[in-house]
Amino acid sequence: MTDEIVTEGDNVKVNYTGSFKDGEIFDSSLEEK
């Protein structure tokens, strides 16, 4: 992580992984390898 501050007009990229309580992943912004 970085200490950079986002300000209005900036573009940001966020990686996420959505999973159920049992650990099953239902969505992700990362490509599987």
C-alpha cells in the first residue's frame, strides 16, 4: 500500500475479490493464472 492521497479528478485502479463466507470466489478483478 502507498500513502498517496486521491483527489478529485484523479483516476484510480482498484483490485478486488468477492467471496462467500465459505471461501468460494464469485467475482474478481484479477485474472486467474
